[in-house]
Amino acid sequence: MSTTTNVPPSRWERLRDSYMWYSFKRDRTAQLCLAVFICMVIAAFASPLLAPTNPYDLSQIDIMSSELPPFWIDGADERYALGTDAQGRDLWSIVLYGTRVSLLIGFGAVILQALLGVTFGLMAGYLGGRVDTILMRLADIQLSFSTLMVAIVVGALVKATMGSAFYSQYAVMMLILIIGLAEWPQYARTVRASVLAEKNKEYVDAARVMGLRSKRIMFRHVLPNTMSPIFVISTVQIANAIISEAALSFLGLGMPETHPSLGSLIKSGFDYIQSGSWWITLIPGAVLVVLVLSINLLGDWLRDVMNPRLYKG
Amino acid sequence: MIAFLIKRLMHAILVMFVISVLAFAIQDNLGDPVQQMVGQSVPESEREEIRERFGLNDPFLVQYVRFAKNAVQGDFGYSYFYREPALEVIARHLPATLELVFAATLIIVLFSVPIGVYSAIKPRSPISRLFMGISIIGISIPVFLTAIVLIQIFAIGVTVTLFPESTGWGAWLNDFFSTEGNMPSFGRGYDLVNVVGNWDTNLATWNGLQHLVLPAVSLASIMLPLFIRLIRAEMMEVLQSEYVKYARAKGISMRRVYFVHALKNTMLPVITVGGVQIGTMVAYTILTETVFQWPGMGLMFLDAINRADIPLIVTYLMIVGVIFVVTNTIVDLIYGMVNPTVKLTGKPA
């Protein structure tokens, strides 16, 4: 392509000409999923504006109006579109607030995983030798247990050491820490594999000959070339982190019931499912599935587009 | 081969060592055993004496060696809650979990192979697309939610009144989508048959099998989509290979090419990934057993956490560690044996 002017294309122009945008325009599923995902994120973070009641404000909760069904079932109250839970909280409000907490933990945990995993992966791949052996052996050991198992065990131990009152007070931070620490090997392995492929290329040699320090080469030269696998696994990891949060909360090792997240809502509703109030548990459940499904489908699309050499096995 | 074996064995021992140090550190730091033994009203001097007698004042390393020595001999201490050796408590709960995992594995194998192979042979058929769609939805549903939905549909029952009752087809559709909800969803049932020792089986009676169905299906639901996708991907890759084309060119029947030539090589990676996944199912048993109150190891572990029953927690961690290490080592060995291209002594790829 020959251009008469030497002005480099702007970011927007580069995006518009990219294969990614081309493929996105043709993929109805990806568009739908992105739309659903963005809507959910906006709705969740705008929950104080959208929700008719504030579940943290005890004065707005009326225990007399507990276990009311959603609007399409007889006996529904028009004040509560999706019904109420066993404590009389408006289900629509707590689902919005709960989604916000779940997303917060999901993103937070993935950022932590990525920071740890990318740093360790870069070090293992670029420095090699003993650092590589130790870090990868550590990752191997941790991955040979399932990450969920690690999260459950760590969560249980932290809760047992600190007492449940302290734990539930700092539950969001704790969950981010636990899920972040449990899943970093995924990033480390992926990054290490692509660093190994990159590090013998000429541009790295050139940088080394110029006398740049290892740290600079690692983060400024090698890292940008390992971004596409990082993006691809990030989507899957966000979905996994949200599921892990829900699983931990469901086991009573995560968010307390007074502090709604999707997992703790499902848990609190499960106790009432036998009495016929299925909506308390299944509506947050459905929201969780739609959220995770849209992220997973976006991840699938992204993997097809970027087609990185993911670390296999 | 011997070198590979020894290498794997060393790795397994290293992992178990790390786990045991962690487990011991937990035991050492959580709670005060003297407090557990004597309660509140014993003076400090006597506590100190007990501490000295049980060697609780010894250095960490000395205590760890003692702990490891006992653990190797199967002595993990007494459970605070059950007041019997922790290993015996685990042994009593182990059969329930193993039966659950066995039933789930059976479901996975029976369904994933035919579905995976079919959707690899006919990737564009509507049925394959349907299966792939269901499988990505399956991956996105957490195991406890599957369990809750199954309970709602099959144990509590659903009455659908969505379609107009007055028309014949409306009533029929309502009937079709409604379920009675008479499946048991709580515990193992009353009709267990003792096989040997403390192994009571669910597999021998109708009531026992009924109790097993919903938990096993929930547990299988998390792995089934992964296996379907894995088998499909591997099979599609194998179908592209030269030897399959050659077999086809020779005029061998397609059925024989698919199920004798191609399937054999498809199963190789499936065995390895599968073996490891069966190990990770232990984590999901905690969730499944909680939902269905299935009296296995997972439920016991969660109860132990809520009761701060530290010896039981530590023993569970060690046993689960052994299960993981053993399955991973066996899987590696099987892979090394069935796939001659793996360099057994060399570095892992």
C-alpha cells in the first residue's frame, strides 16, 4: 500500500483496517456476546442508579415481604419485579449489586494473576536456568492440583486462621488474593512458552548487543510480542475467576450472605429451593451463566482471530 | 524406562514432601493442641509440662520429622470431632466419594466418545453444531448450579403452564415440559449393601442407584463438555493425517478407518488429559457433595473446616495430595508406554 503522505495511521484507523475488526463485523455471535457483556458491566456498575432499593440499607428491607415471586407468577408484588429473597430484599436490586461484586472480584483476581504470572513467566523464560526450573516446578505442582482445589483449601485455611468475622469483613480483598494466587501458573506457562519462542529472535539479540539491561529487554521488547496469548487466556480466566468466586461463596468461604455476590445469592437461595421459592437461587444463577457464557464465547472468537500458539498440555 | 520411572518417582516424592511440609505448617500454626486437650481451667505450669511431654517445644524440624514418621506409618492423629483416628474417618468417607467419581467417569466415557467422534466426522451437521453449542453452555455453568437445576427439575418438579390449557396441544406441551420430581436428592439412601469392611455400595440396589444418579450427572456435567471438545479436536486432527488418507485410498470401509485407525490415536492425548482431569474431579466433589449432602470426603472436609477440626483437615489434604500425585504419575507412565514417540528420559516438552 503506497500512501502519498507519510502520516502514520491513527490508532482508530489501524483498528478499522485490522483483521480483528473485519472478523468482528462478520461474527454475529461475537457482536451479541460483546453487547450482552457490556450491558451487564454497565448495569452492574450503575447499580446504585438502576436499583430501586439499596440492599445494604437495612431500613429499606421489609421482612414481611419475603419470598415474593417474580412478576409472571400469581401472588407477585408490583414493587418487586423479580420478586424478593428470604430476607425481603428486592431480587432485581441484589442481583445488580451482586453482579458488581462478582465482576469486581473477577477482574481484580485476573489482574493479580496476570501481574504475578506474566512477571514469573517472563523471568522463567528469559533468564532460564535455575530460576526457570524453580518457578516452573512450582507452577507444575500447583497446577497438578486443580486451581479450584487450591482456592478452596487456601480460603478455608485463611478463614480458619483469621476467624469468620474478620474474613467476611475483607471478603472482596480475600477472594481476589486467593483466586489470584491460585491461578497465576496459567499465565506463567503461557508467557514462558511464547518467551522461549521469542527470545532467540534477532531483535532480542540486537537489544542485547546494544547493552540494554535484561529487565528492559524483558518488559519492553519481549513482552509486547507475547501479548496475544495473554489476551486470549485473560478472557477465559475472567470467566473462571467469576465461577471460582461463586463456588467459594457457595461453600461459605466467600462473600457473606449480607453482602450479595452472585455466588452468595445462589447459596442463600438454595436453602429455600425445597419450599418452592426457586427464583431466589435460579435468577442469580441465570445471570451468572449468561455472564460467563458471553465471556467464554468472546474468548472463543478471540482465540480464532488471534490464533496464538497456546501452551498445550 | 527405568530412568523415567525413577525421575517420576523423585518428582512424586518431592511433591508429597512439599505438601507434607505445608500440611504440618498448618497444623503447627492453627490453634493450640494443649488448649484442645485440657480446656480452660488448667494452670500455665501444667500446660508447659504437657507441652514439654508431647514435644511441642521442640524445634520445627524435629517436630516435622516426627510428624512425617507418623504419617508414613498411617498415624495422622485424632480427629477432634469424631474422637477417632483421622485416617479411619477418611477411610469411612472414601467409598462414597469414589463411587460418585466412578459413576461420573462412566457417564463421561459413555457419552463423550460417541459425541466427540460424531462431531469430528460430521463437523458441519446440525447435530454436531447442537452438541458443540450445548458443550460451551455446559462449560459456563458451574457444577453447583447444574446440581441445583437438576434438583429443581427432577427432585422438586416443575409445573409448566406457559401454553394455553384449553387447546389440546397446549395441554400436551404443558404436560410434556412439566416434571414430576420424584428423584431422591439427599444423601445415599437407606438401601446400601455392605461389600467389604466399611465399603457400603450404592451400586447394588435400585434405591441406591436412584440416589446416585443426580449427584453423578452433576459431577459429570463439568467434565463432559471438556472431553467432547477434546476428543473432537484430536479426532479432527487425526483425520487430516496421511495414514488416514492412505487407509481411505486403500478402500477400507469408512467405519473401520474411523473406529479402528483414527480412534486409536485420538485416545492417546485423551487418556493423559483425562487421567489428570479425573484427579481434579476431587475438587468438584466438594461442591457436588455439599449440594446433595452426599456423605463423602468432600462434605466431611467442609464440615471439618466449619468445626476447625485441624487433624482431619490436614489428613484430608495429605490424602488428596496422594491421590493427585498417584494419578498424575500413573497417567505419565501410561502415556510413556502407549506413545513410543515420547522421549522418556529427556526433558518434558
